[in-house]
Amino acid sequence: MSRKLIVATAQLGPIGRDEPRASAVARMISLMEQAYERGVKLIVFPELALTTFFPRWMIENPNELATFFETEMPSSETQPLFDAGKRLGMGFYLGYAEEVVENGTRHRYNCSIIVDEKGEIVGKYRKIHLPGHFQPEDWRPFQHLEKRYFEHGNLGFQVHDAMGGKLGMCLCNDRRWPETFRVLGLRGAELVMLGYNTPMHYPQAPEHDHLQDFHNHLSMQAGAYANGCWVIGTAKAGCEEGCDLIGGSCIIAPTGEIIAMTQGLGDEIATAEIDFDRCKELRENVFNFALHREPGDYGPICEGAETRDRMRADITENSVFRAH
Ligand code: ING
């Protein structure tokens, strides 16, 4: 029995700093209903899909910063999204800022979940590659304070059996690191879902600004091809609070081909039928890991943790997320 599924990338245009979650949720439900008309069973929303991309600002007031985080999922504000999924028989990937208390300590993560067609959360991921910086830097036209507001994700790269396939997740900057897709591929992912908020302007290397769309697709297409998996990447796009974010939300086949893509920078779906069984065309041949990989020669890929830990200790020492 073939394992085909009609899927959608559900791109969102800008979300205002003061836009209520109910507004973002209503916009996502509208995209779900459009997708339903096309027989979609699984839809992928962006990273931080409930709020504006708040790491672009230094937010001094802890009470204001707290307003960008979800302390429960679903909450009364997000429950309508779960209800719509159940009503439409549609699973979804949702990115949001998570606040949890574990052993009496508050932790904050840039997070995503998979919710199945019955409205059950079947997987959670916490962003591992946090880009940007910890201290605000006034030379920048906008900040990128993910290292300040979020902790390094502690759930690893996992694969979840749901919607008839093996589903993996990551978030935004993760897609630029081949290790992300390779770990998910080694764990059998047949579809990797990810959301992103990617500014067109990269302050440290403005000479690359015109390459942001290319690097976006290059990263995801390479990940799909080298691991024989489908990839759905979904943007929060457009000019959000004065910051231009790229679009280019797309569905990519295990061959690396982009088979569907959004055209604009607003709320928009692009859909396609995927077949999980097509992964075999790569995974049983050119990327037959058991037959062709040479892990004995890959040692350096897993070295360097001590340097990272030293740097991270410094960040945690000064962190704002330490419980007050
Ligand atoms: N955003 C960006 C991303 O990785 C970035 C940060 C932009 C890095 C451009 C490099 C170049 O797409 C997030 N949220 O990770």
C-alpha cells in the first residue's frame, strides 16, 4: 500500500509586535481551511508562528519578554488551532516560544511540535543551533538575541512515527547545518519539517544579502538529497516590524527537487502529494548508509564540544533566563 500524503507549507506574512495570538491563530486556521479544499492532511507553519520574531529586540522588561512565551500548549488561545486540525482531519507542525519549569527552574526554548490529525501532540523539538548573539550590539540595524532568550534545545533530533511516515523536525538555523539532516536521516526520517524567520539582511556579511533565498533552498535541498528525505520549509515572511524576512516556503522531494513553492511574502499555502516510499530511491542506492558511509573517517564532526561548553558556560553565567 503506497504511503502517499497531500501536504502543505503554510507561510505566514508579518506578525505585529502587538498582534494578539488569536489573530495569528485565525490566520493559520484560514490557511488550514484553504488546504483542506485541496485534500491536505499535514500542514507546516513557521518558526515562532504565534508572535512576532521578538529576538530582533533587546527587551529589558522581564514582564514584557514573558508575554512572548507559551506556558501551556494548547492554551485557550491556541486550542482553536487544535480544534480546527481535528475538525479538518489535518495534522500540523507549529513553531513557538516555550517556557517550562523543570525541577523548580524556569527554562525557555525555541520549540516546535507535531500535532496529529486527532489533535494529539506526538512530538516536540527544541532548537539546537541558536544563531545570533547574547549581548545587544548597537551597530546592528536589528538584534538577533536567540542566544539570550532561549536555551540550547535538550531533546536532540528525534523521529516520530505519525501520519503514516517517519517525521523529523528542526528549526530555522538548524537547516544550515548538514549534521541536522544527517542525524535525522540516520534515525530514519522520511520527512523533515521546519519553520524559519530569515532576515534578508545579514548584518555581519551584507555582501551575502542577495544570496539569502539561494542559501535557504541550498541548505534544505542538500539536506533532502543527501538523506533521501522529503523536506517542508515554511517561512514567516515579509516586512515584519521593519525587518524584511525572506519567503520561499517550499516542499522538496528526496531527489532535492523543489516541487512546490509559495510565490509571495504573505499568508499563502503551497501544496503537493508526497510519497514516503520514494525515499527508498536514494536510501537504498546512492545514500545507502550501511553500504557506503565511512563513519570511521568522520571523527572531527563530533569533536569540539569542550570549546562549545566553555563558551556556553559564559553565556549561561550571565543568562537572563536564570530564574530570578
Ligand atoms: N534565523 C536565521 C537563519 O538561520 C540567519 C539567522 C540568517 C543566519 C541569515 C545566517 C544567515 O535562517 C533564525 N531564526 O535562525
